Amino acid sequence: MKLSATIRGNSYTFRSVKEVLARANPPKSGDDLAGVSARDPVERVAARAVLSQLTLGELRANPVVPYEQDELTRLVEDNLDEGAFNAVKHLSVGQFREWLLEPTTTGQKLRSVAPGLTPEMAAAACKLMSNMDLMVVGAKCEVVVRCNNTLGLPGTLSSRLQPNHPTDDVQGILYSAREGLVYGCGDAVIGVNPATDTPESTAEILRALGDLRARNGIPTQQCVLSHVIVQMKALALDCPMDLMFQSFAGSESANRAFGISVALMDEAYDLMRRKKSSTGPNFMYFETGQGNALSSDAHHGADQVTMEARCYGFARRYKPFLVNTVVGFIGPEYLEDGPQITRAGLEDHFMGKLMGLPMGCDACFTYHAKMSQDELESLKVLLGAAGCTYLMSMPVGDDIMLNYQSSSFHDIPSVRSLVKKSPAPEFDAWLAARGISSGHTPGERLGDVSVLR
Amino acid sequence: MSRGYPESRTRDLVAQLRRQLGENDPNPPRQPLPEVAFPPVRVFPSPRRRSALAEAAAAHTTALVGIGAVGTRYATDVVLQFQAELAVAHGAVAAELPGDWAESKGYFPLISRVTSHREFLLRPDLGRRLSEASAAKWAAECKKDVDVQPILADGLSAVATQGAGPELMGGFIAECERRGWKVGTPCCAKFARVWLEDEIGQLARAKVAVILLGERPGLGTGDGLSAYLVFNPKLGNTDGNRNMMSNIHARGIPPADAAKRLAVLAQLMLEQGTSGVALDLAPRAAELGEAAKGGYRKPEPRTRLVEV
């Protein structure tokens, strides 16, 4: 394994695969904060040159957190599909990038190789790719999942309806939910981040959303994004839980800070399988985001892109219906500005899809990050073109509980008509029957809540 | 024998096509346009002018619903309101505490290890430690062995600090003195993160440290303060050691009420000798009121920012 490269007569030598991966990363304030980024732009290219020569087999042998120290590393290593891995293990990362871009590498082939890829392989490919490379490959990936409806079919773009409220006022939540539905939003999920993390309030919100769905026959699913332990308790309270949610981080110690482990998630998954109110084989929902391992000092000296990919290695164990990166929520100390947030959104979508996950993105910023509204709108269109499974949606993109800026009810039909994508087919038919929209074309009743009961 | 190309029919055809294209406008002829009718008025839902739906929703939420659409986009009036709200939030984040502000208000001026506003946003670790000069001066001159060390700071909104900051600080100190506690030298820290209270409190050998600082602005707001309290302040404390109260401003928890509740929290810490997850709020739940239920935001009426 060669860990050095020469550029214009200057030799650059790296100490480990982990260091190569980190220094090869495009600039991120979070990698600077962690002290793992390249010292200058030339060293960054040298690291990429070294990375391009490493084989996927060598990456498997060198996870960024050792097997003995971390249950996520063990989970990935022990469950890797050997057949799929053997098909690509001899490729260098540079060759792997080219194979991904080749037109003969179809969505079907990408789906077949996904179970043989470790997070480090997805992260490594990511570092050799430009934004448009990430989009081209991301758009080829086919990840189709089914709960009460079907997401990820070619030519579709779905959305999570996020009707959050600062005091969990159920009427307030329903006002936002109804408004979103008539803009064609909510086919991925109607999902509420609760202000109060209790089993009772989780159950109460689920019942209210379940009633709204039943009254109008809406083919989607509802979810309350409280902690998984709270949701497990809520399941005992007789409430319609279609999807179970949890936030993930990329190492065992970072997940400990989130109050979860593989054993706990196995237990939650098993309970949900027996008690869920939804119909399909996919019923888990996970959120991630670059920087969340470093924020609990559990990044093990690795860069935030690689740590993010490790979340996906954890997530795929549970065949989720939804996974999304909350890309700009964490703040400027991890992603400083518009270009960094844009890059991270495209990276996370690519890595998640490559690893076989139905990847959505909360394209967003907090008000202390250096991103403009125009830059955020651009990112939504890029994600739509890159085949992103779903975007968020809320009134004017303003989350009145979490105080950040995301995509709006109005953005979803706008992006759909720009990139010619339709909602999930079951939901599309429901919208068409009410004159809200048809395919990617807005209808006469768009925005008219009187079509709802 | 001619060495020229055989006579080409293709060349003639292309030349003919070029002439045609050059002479003909590719667009259909323009239509005469009658005067465009005024579109129906679509406005940000102010109390004076809003739809029945927006009116009903306003009783339950500050989310902007019932605003209608133009095609799939916003009405001009909604865009302007939205941009104004965004500008207010960004302005609050960008504001810096003037260098002489702390002294002008009678506070002991402190500064973290941060040297610029950009560095403040990117390096939370530096905002959690005092500069060497500040630490030395504070250690030499501050009151020691105090019950409570009050700290005012900029945090993520210097606008909020300069707004309700002095009222909250003064109210809290008065509450402490009324209870007969020994109160530390009132200070004000620039480029400060929450955990800076550990070092400031440790140097003053305080039993409880309280930092009052500007919170991360939301749309249209930038005047909210948060308070974080910790028993036995020392470097190495984490968030689990702290209790907090957010949403301190005129439309949320008014500063006078907040000052009382903060004093009750400090009293619980002095009585139980602990803080954070280990602190039992039940003994003084009635005095704490809303603070006992946790610190979530109440909906605030959304105010129209643009008048033309």
C-alpha cells in the first residue's frame, strides 16, 4: 500500500488510510475544527492522488475506526456481502469512480454491488468526484421502497411534510399539515419533530395525523420524531405509528451520546415490525448529518464525510423507508457557507444511494451560517436533478420550532415542474383526483384547502 | 480533365436553407396585447388583511399558512415580508458588541480567545475559554468565594444582549441580593459561548455560575436571550451539568419574570449541591412555573415588518 505522491517535485507522505481520506476531502469548516483537513490545496490533491491508487480491498482492511473498538465497524465487516465485494475489491478508487460513471453501469448493477461496499469505499469515491459527478451517479441509482406507498421509482420526487409547532398544539400542527397537502407535499411522510419528547404527546400527535389521513384517504404515512425509546413506549399506548424514527451518528461512542446502540435499534426494529400500523416491508426512518460525531468528540480523528458514510452502514441494517441528511442544520462550525452546504448535500445523497438507501435531503441552513435564500433554492433544484428521493417541506421553509430555514410547500411543485418529476404514484393519483396536481403539472386547486375534509 | 469537385447539389440546398433562415424570423408573429388586468391582491396575512383560513390558523400557530400562491411561487408581498424577516435574523447574528459597551454599563469587561466574528462562528472551542489577558485580570480583580457569579455575554445575538441584557442582569442580581447571597463581580464577556461560564466561575470560586447570552435568531427575531446555570463551575463540565431557560424577551418570558425563575433555579442548586440532569425541580415547581416544564418556545404573534 503506497501512501505517498509527488506534485511538482514535492513529495507528500501520509501516515494512514484515515489521514489520506481526511486530507482528500474538499474544504469543510468541521474538518478544520477537528484538525484533520489538508494543510493546503496542493496537499489535498496529493491525498486524492494517493487515494485514487488504493484498492477497495485495502479500504475494507483499513476502516477509520478499528474493528475491536467500534460496533459499527464490526456490523459492517461481519455483514458485508462477500459476492458483491469480490466483484469490485480489485478496483482502485480511481477505477471505481470511472466504473460508476460508465453508461454501462446501470442502476441495476449499482443495486447489486451496494451490499458489498463499506462506508469507507463510498466516502473514498465521493472525494474523487466533482459535484456534477456526484449528481450523475446519484441519478443512476435505483432505490425503491414501500410502506403505505412506493418511493424512489424513476421519475419521481417526494417530500416530507414537516408541520412542526413550538408547543405541539395539535390544531396548529394540522393547519400546517393541511396546507402542505394541497401543495402536493407529504408523500414521503407527514413527520413532526415534537417539542415535548414524551410517549403521551407522541401518541396524541400520531392519532391526530392518523385521523387526518383516514378522513381523506391519503396514501402516505405518519411519524413523530421523538427519541426511539419514547416511540417504543408510545407503541404501548395504542397509536397509529407507520414509521419509527431515530437520529444516527457514525461511531459507537457518538451513538452513545444519542442514547442508542445496535442492540437497542435491533430491539426497536423487532417491536415495530410487530406493532406498526403500516403495510409495506420498509418502516424505519433515520436522520444523519455531517459533523454530528465531532460534536460529541466521537469522530476518532476521521473526517466528517467518512463519519457520515458510516451512518449509512448502520442504517442499511434496518431496510429503512426513509433516510435523510439534515445537511445545514448543524451550524457554520461544521459547514460554513453555501458552497460547503451544497457540496455536503450532494455528497450525502450520493453516498447513501450508492450504499442502497432511499436517500432524501433536508436542504437547509441556520441563520448564523453564510448561505443565502437563492443558494438554498439552487441546492433544491440540484438535488431534484440528482434523483434525490425526497425533500422537506414546511410553510415558507420556516421551521417555527427548530428555527431554521428549509424547503417550502411552494418549492416542491416548483422543483417537480422544473425537473419533470412526479410524486409517488399512489399519492399522485390522490392529488390528481382532487385537482391539486397531475404528475409534475400543478392543477387548478393547488393551494386550496377546501378540497380536504 | 477537371480537378475540381463534382457539382454538388447538397451545397446549393444548404445555401438556399441559410438564405431562408436568415430572412425569416423563427418566432411566430407577435400578438397585440391588451392592457394586463390587475391580478387579485395576495398579501402577507396581517391582522387587517388576511384570508379566513389564515385568520383561524393564527389562533393556533405562527406558521405562515393561507398565503396563497402565484403559479407555484409566493406573492410579491409575501416575498418582501420573508426577506425582511431573514434580514433581521442575519443582522442580529452579524452584530458585534461594541468594545466599550461592557464598561459603559458598569460591567467588568472580559473577552474569550476568539479574535474575530468569523472565528467566533467557526471555533466554538475558542469561545469557551478566556483570553490569557482576560483570565489574568479577572483572577486578580474579581470578588472571590461568591455564592452566585452573574455573567452577561453576546452569544449568537449581540442585539439581544444590548436590548434586554441589562434589565435581565440587574433583575437577577437584585433577586440574589434579596436572598442574602454573596454575588460576584458583574461581568460581560465578548465572543462568548455557554461553557465560558465554567472558567469565569471557577476563577471566582463561585458555587453557581449563570451566563445570560443572546440566542441563535429565528426568522424575524433576534432579541431572545437564553440563560445557562451550573453548580460548581469548572473546566470540564458538560451540557448534562447545566440547566437552561430560553426565549427570554418581551413576547416570550419577560426579563423580570425570568430573573425570578433564574434565582429559584440557583436556589435549588445551592440547596441540593448539584445541577443539570441531577437537579430535582419538584421542590420549587410552583415558584418556577413554566421553567419547571422545560424551556420550549411559546408561539409569538408574527408581526408585519414591511409597510409601504
